Amino acid sequence: MLTNRQVFLQHIAQTSTAPLLLEIERAEGMYMYGTGHKRYLDLISGISVSNVGHSHPRVVQAVQEQAAKYMHLMVYGEFVEAPQTAFAKALTDILPPSLDSVYFTNSGTEATEGAMKLAKRVTGRTQFIHFRNSYHGSTQGALSVMGDEYFKRAFRPLLPDILTLDYGNIDDLVQISSHTAAVIIDPVQAESGVTIASREYLQKLRALCTEHKALLILDEAQTAFGRCGSMFAFEQYGIVPDILLLAKAFGGGMPLGAFIADRKIMYELADNPVLGHITTFGGHPVSCAAGLAALRVIQDEKLIDQVEHKGRLFETLLKNPKIRSIRRKGLMIALEFDSFEQNKKIIDSCVENGVLTDWFLFAPHCMRIGPPLIITEEEIRNACEVILKAISLV
């Protein structure tokens, strides 16, 4: 009889030649539990998904209650479903007035695709501007605005009329023009190893998009719901996007994404053609129930209030000459080392000693730290001890 690991390798499509192969039996709060009762302190939150921790009782209850009422009913947009309407109302209540129409999707990638279609429909233009080392998904439209040629070349041709700029270079922004349909950008670029744009830069970008009637798409798949120290990262920069992308923590652990815009422009997808954008499972009622429950946990437990303090504690404790730099926004942290090889040895040692961490897609020499927001000071100190010991051994 094949073991689970053997089945995984033989019958699950592989996306890497070297998967971690951790077999997890359950997860709760800050911890994941593997076979043989091995416990792992989670420092990556499923890549910024589990902001309220694993299996939060209120999220689990919401999932169970909604599943008992109904799950899938009908293709998106035809039936009035209470989990969708409740979550959309809760979201728009905490967003600026111009972000008042929510299109639920299954994932962040699909949110990107929908936003790109909306931008083309509204502006009548085809040019998209994106940034090096950006990540907005892996489908062909989203891949077209991925900022790394290594991941794109095997799948070309992709969308035409794509312009790539250097993230954070304010002089490059003059290339936004009357030909630009939209600029898509992360307010904090995660996969480059936590690259933080200046307030001046993002405000200049907002002004130029407004001047040229190009739409500004902000991808907050990783940065929203408290990760950067505010509900949405853009709140810290004094700007409002034309289209906001959400995913990851958005679903509270269930698959869910969204693109959000002004109802006036979102309505462009309703006619000429009808069903201008459609999805079978986007806004699944069980996912929406989980997402709303997770949002209420963040609000009711005031999880955002301690994010900056906890992030600073990581930064204070992680002192070692082998750490070349620490880049941080809230509880999104990158530790930079000399090489991927060095970083990988440190990560492997951490995992062996019960602390799960990882690297970044476009910065493999940087260690990713992005724990659930519920992490305690004691857990931060314990995690840092394991990390520093691992560093000392390389």
C-alpha cells in the first residue's frame, strides 16, 4: 500500500522538484501538527492567508453553519445569497466610498484577470504597466504582468502592450500616458523580499494615473487585513485605488478573492456584452461566510493594534552579522542573507527544529517571516531563538 507521501509524489501534479514534503495532520492557532506529533510554529501563515491563525473557532463555526444551510446554488450573479451580501456590505463599510462594488472570485489570480478586463472595458485601451519583481498570479493575463522573465519565457507569447518599470523609481512614472489602460502595483512588494515604496512615490503614481485617466490597480492580496499594520496598506499612503485586489487572508482560510471598484465602472461588465465577466464558484457562500468571520475576528480582537509592536520585536531580536539587512512592514518581514544556499540551510534547520519559514519568489536569498497576527511575544522570542541558532550553524 502506498504511503501518503508516495501518493503525493506519484499522483499530485508537482510544481517543484524539491517539495518540503511535510505531512500535516491538523493545525490550530499558531501551530501545525505533522505525523509523529511533530509541531511546527507557523511563521508564514500559508503565505499571508492565516492572519487569524489556523482553525479559529469563529471561522470554523461560520463554515459549519453555512455548509449546513446551503453551498453552491447557481452561477455567480443570479441569486441573492446572504453570505455574499453580508460580506460585501462589511467590506464596503470600511473602504472609501469609491470602492463600493465587490466582484468575488476564487483567488487573487482571478481577481487580477477580472481587474485587467475591467480596465480595458472602461478605458478602451490595452496597455498595462507593471513592475519588476511583481507577482499578481500565474494565469496568462496575470503572468503577462509578472515582473520576472524567468517565469514567463516558457509560456510566451503572452499579452501584448505590456510595459515594465522599476518599482520605486519615481522618474520611470513619466511613462504613464494616454495609452495606459491601468497600472498594477503592490503597495508593498512582497515577493521581491519586502520592498517598500515611499509615500511620495505612490502619491505621484496616483496623480499621474488620474491625470492620464488610467486606472490604478492596487494588489493587496498579501498586504491587507492587518498584515502591514492597517486593515489595508493603502490607508498608510494617503491614496485610494480605482480597483483594489484582495485574496489570501480575505477568505479566512477558504479560497476567495475579489476585485473592488466604483459601482459605476463595475457595471460596465454587466452589459455589451452581458456576462462580461463570469465565474461559477467565485463568492462561494461558505468562503464568504468564513471571510466575514475572519474579518470580524480581526476587528473584535483588535489584532491590528499589536502588529507594529510585534514586528518591531522580531526586528529587535534578530541581530546577527550574517543577516545583511532586515526589511519590514508590520508583520511582513524579510531577512536578507548572502545567498540562497545559505538561506536554505537556515530554513531547513528551522523546520527541523519546529519553526516553519520560507523564502521569497524573486528573492530566494531572503527568509520570509509573516506569522499569523495572533502570535504572542513568547512565541516570537522562541522563534527568534531557533532562527538565530540556525544562523550560527551555517
